[in-house]
Amino acid sequence: MPQAKVSPLPLDLLRRRFDPEKIPFENSKQCKDHAEKVLGQDRAKEALEFGLEMKSKGYHVFVAGPPRTGKTHLVMTYLEDVAKKMPPPPDWVYVYNFAQPEKPRILRLPQGGGKVMAREMEDLLLNLGQKIPEVFDGEKYSKKKETLTNDFKHVRTEIFSNLDKEARESGYVLKFEPTGIMVAPADEDGRPLSEATIREMTDDEREELRTRSDRIQARVTEGLRQLGTMEKALGERMEQLDREMVLFAVGHLFDELFDKYSEQLEVMVYLEQVRENIVKNFEKFKKRDSQAQMPVAMGSDEPSFQEYKVNVFVDNSELQGAPVVEADHPTFPNLFGRIERQARMGALFTDFTMLKPGALHLANGGFLVIPMLEMLRQWLPWDGLKRALRKDAVEMEDPMEQMGFTVTKTMKPEAMPLNIKVVLVGDGNLYQLLHNYDPQFSKLFKVRAQMAERMDWKEGEVRSFLSHVCRLNEKEESPPLNRSALARLVELAGELAGDRERLTLRLSEVDDLVLESGYMAQKAGHNEVMGEDVERAIQARRRRASMLEERLREAVTRGFINVETQGTEVGQINGLAVLDSGDHAFGTASRITASAGLGKKGVLAIDRESELSGPFHTKGVLILAGFLNGRFASKRSLALTASLVFEQSYSMIDGDSASLAELLTLLSALSKVPLRQDLAVTGSVSQKGQVQAIGGVNQKVEGFYRLCRERGFTGTQGVVIPRANVKNLMLDPEIVDSCSKGDFRVFAVDTVEQALEVFTNKKAGRLKKDGAYTQNSVYAKVADELERLRLTAIMESASKGK
């Protein structure tokens, strides 16, 4: 079937224009449609909604998408709307654990209850500091204590009196020594007998004296034992009295708390422990200046009141709805909290009042948003998060201990029960890596919300896009944008999308241009931003980022890099590639050459042989061999060795977008038909000769255009692209204008044959019924050369055989 003649594309296919008159308002100030907060992400919102509403374990969400598509903005905006409709979560407090001080207890309280309980405990301590001293200084306590003491004294006096009487009746007296009560024999007047008198006694008298002495000593010992028992009982009675008095002093104070927290069992248990501890340690409350000592930390020699304080760990009293927390710096302490320490006397000291919450604690009962890449910069936070989500609890740990280091003895606070939805934000590659290499990831993050990069260029979408721009302009208090500026921004969204039927959703780039356009308008003295201000902002941004592009183009124009932009050459063509310097992608031209001769090695890529090309480029070269076999070796084998190379290329190349250029160069080398050097080409090919779409078509066209502009237009220059890429064309307005003047042109082709005819101005050739190609066509010349090489190979083989 004959190929239709390829003509330059009409101007309306080089760039889609947006008519400013389609905008229903004069400038951005008049735009009142601000309802749509997140633009063009319906699929991602549906996935996010599903993940949030699923209450089963493991349905946390990973929001995946390229940079600058507004992932975090989408998540935060949506979550804040959802959170407003949810009930606020409870407060959480840490309190002293009287049974195990190194393991502080955590208590759940109603919203706002944390501050209230902390204040109640402070008031309780103040009241105790007044009530307890008053009770022990009061007359009632003094009288009861005096009664107990007097009763004991009376009994003690009676015991000693009876012992003394019994001793005297037996001829003995009691001597009270520092070491105890001694029994001594006495005369009739009650005076102790002297040693001399005792020596004068007979043995029988001394024996009787000892017997009576032992009997009296036994009675004294029994009396002292009885007295000790009574003294112990007195101590117990005194302790009981103190306890009764303390309970009397604090009873009504605690009764109020018990009534208030009667339905909260854990709080009741804690309050009971506090009361018991106060009764047990009431002595430190007996001083009237105890309030001055209350701030003293535990571990000091002074009386401490820290154990009665309440650490308001998570205070949700001000929340309207559920919390939404963005952990933009997700280190281990920032996520899981920290145990702070104070230095005292050369040592580090801590207690439960120094426990500080992390993002997981603050977001409990709501939503936590984490940038995944930032979290993975350290391995501890990710492991800790997975552990918390598996256990539904947040444990506070020392990160140094997690890393295996020996640490000073510290606390092990009770874990906080966790009820949370975690939303991770990252790109698609990160999601894929985690899904493939971390088995726990897919069990915990079962929902993927994929962000779209583009949306349809239709009326409704344009209206939403303009609303977004107007809302941003109003928020930033920039000069209003008129219709021409808004229309240029719509076209810019198409340029960034690289598609005449789509608008970009990388809105941060558009947002930046809105602000920069406002700056340009103010600098020009305009009261509102006009289309020319937007254009100046675009060109200024290009200039800031395009130094590498200009240096490479300068190297070509000065002859350091060989690229022709006029004339014809055999086996030589201008291929196009895209380079990315981070914030700026641009097209550049490279010379591709081919040579062909006798041999059996087929098509060789010098870049591949020198290990300077990737697998996709290698695939493209192998497809060329398949094309040659299909077109020219259906009945006879090829006796060909051909080489292809990107001239003056010293870095890795990859991709198959140059395969059309390589094939045209190879066909030229075989047919000896020269190729136009005033054209450049991009496109991949199939083995069947179809030209296939490639990426970066706008940058490639613009790159060759700027090179031709630098060298001077000849009126014949242009670029050949796949017809499938016509939908992607959103060329710079300058290029469209140049095409309208006839300085430059863009051709679109469907097949290798069409491209060959554009570059050679000759018919590619058609296969006739006899198996030959039409006479004088490029393919006929290629077939003739391949046949010549085959016959030469046969002759050489025959001569070697002789």
C-alpha cells in the first residue's frame, strides 16, 4: 500500500490554546467557587475514605504518588474534614506506681480530665498540708494521746510498785541501773547489804539468799516483759490513733474524689493507693511549711511530694474533634516520646513527671500522617511503628537501649493503648520496595491510595483548576490575575502534563508560578497579573535553571560537539534525548552514525559493547536486527556486520527512543542514500516497522529548535516525531510562532517508511509480487547492497574452500 506524503503538522496541533473569554469572570477576585479543596484526586480520596472507615486491624493507608502532586495536602485536608465530625479522644495521664516505682501507671480520663485531676491533686496536697498539722496540733488529738500515755504510765507505776513491794517483803530492794533493773539483798531498814556482810554469812544463808534473789529476779523479768508488751500495745494504739486522725483529716477530701471517679476503676485504685501512702507517710505533712518543700524532687533528702503529682501526658481539652498530627520529623523520640533526665550531683535523675509524649500519643484516637522516606532514614522508628500497630499499644523505650547500648537504669512506663489510623506518604517506588521486601508492611498497610499526576482537560476540570489558582492567589494576597493570566496558567498546566488533553496535578509547580507572576506584575507596576507577567515568570524560571542546557548548546555551536543542522550525510542523523538537571528537563541533539560491511556479526551497538548503554537501549538495537531480517532476509540470510554509535557520548545511555534514528542511519549506510541534517528525529520502532510513542517529546522538539535558532534558521529545519505523540504536543509559544513563519516545522510519522521519505526525499519502497522492492527506492538500494554482501561472502567462502 503506497505511503501518503508526510506534511508538517498544522499549527493547531503543535499547542492547545485556551481562550480567555471562556473564563466567566474578569479576574481572580471575582471567582467565588472555592468549594473544591483537593483537585482531581477522586480515586485517592475514595481509597483514603475506605481505609479510614475500615475498623479491622491492618487497614492503615499508604498514599503513593510522585513528588509535588500534593499528597500531604490531600491527606491533611481530607483528614481534618473527617476529624471534625469525630468525638474528641480522652486525656491520658501518668501517675506514680506505689508498688513498682520504676513502672509509672497510665490512666485514661475524659477529655479535659487530665488538667482537672492534676489540679485536684495539687489542691489535695495543699489541703493535706493544712489539715494534717491542724489535726495533730488540735486539743482532741492531744487529749487522746495524753490519755493513752497516762494509762500506760499508771500501769507501769503499778507494776514497778508491786515489784518493789514484793522485793522488800522478801528482803530485797530494786536498783535501777542503765543496763536494767538489778535485785539486791537488803537489811531491815531497806539498805542493800554490803559485800562484807554477805561474806560473813554461812553457806546455807548465802544459798537461801541466792534462791530468794532468783525468785525476785524472775518476777522482775516477768514484770518487764509485761511492761514491754504494754509498751508495744501503746505504740500500736498511738499509730492507730495517728491513722484515725489522718483518716479523719483526709477522709472527706478523698470521699469527694471517690464519688467523682466512682465509675473509673483504675482511677479509684490509684486514689486508694494515694490515701494509703499518705496515711503511712503522714509525718512529712505534719510540718506547716511542707508546701515550701513540695517541689523537691524524689531522690532528695528532703520530704518529696512528687509521687502525688499527676503528669498530664496528653491533654486534649482544646480539641474540637479527633486529632490530626503530621510527624514531619519522625525520629524515634518524636514518634514514641522521650524520658527526660535532669543532672544532679553528677548523676542523671528522672521520674514519671519527666515523661514527654510523641506523635503517636498525641494522635491517639485520631490520625497520624508520616512522610515515609523521612522515617526510613533511621531504622528504629519504622520498626517501632510496626510493633506499636501490631500490639495496639505505644511503649516508651530508650532508643539507645533499642540499639543494644548499655544505658543507665531508667523507667519502663506502662504502655498506652493505641486506637489510631496511620497514613504514610511516599512515592510509588517506595511503596513497591516495602511491599516486596517487608512482609509486615502489607499486613499493616492494606490500603494504597494512588495519587494521579494528571486530570482531563475538560470544562469541569478547568473550572476546578481556576478555583484552586484563585484560592491560592487570595490566600497569598497577591495581585489579582486577569483572564489572560489565568488562561496562560491553564496552558502551563497542559505543558507540565506534557499532554494537550490533560492538565497537571503537580500543583505545587503551578502555585509557585502564580506567586512568581505576582512578583513580576508588581515589578512591572501592574495592578493585576497579566498573561505577559506569567510568561515572564516562566522564562525567568527557565533562565535560572537552564545553565547546563545553554552550556551544552554552546558546545555544539562552537564546534566542540559535532551536530549538523543543514546539508545531507550518508549514515548520519541527529537523534534527540532528554537530560534532567533536577529542576529542569531539556532536550539535546546527538549525532548518531552507522557503518555497514561484510560479516556475520549482525548489528552491533558500540555503546553496548563498551558497556555505556542500558538494557532498554540494547533491546532497541536487537529490534533493528529483527526489522532487517523481516524486510530483507525472508528468503536469504544476511552477511552483514553493522555498527551504530552515539558520537561524543561519554556517559550511560538507555531507552529505545533513538531506535528510529538508529534504523534510519543504518538504512542510509546500506543504501548510500544521504539523510537530511536539518532534521532531528525521535521515536522507537517495532520489528514490523511501526513508529511508537516516546517520552519527553516537547523537550526534544524545543531542544533542537533552540539549537537551530542559535545557528540561524534555514527555513527547512524541523523534527520528526511519532504520530502517537501528537497528543502530547504543548510546544513553547515561540516555536509555534516560528512554525507559522515557516522557519521550523514538526513532522509526525506512523511508520519507518514515512520517516525515511521525510529524511531522504525519496520513496522508501514497496515490496512487489516478485519479492523485489520498487526500482530506485531506498529499500531497493538496501536490498541490492545486502545481496552484494551476501554474494561476496559466498565467493570468499568458496575461495577459502579451494
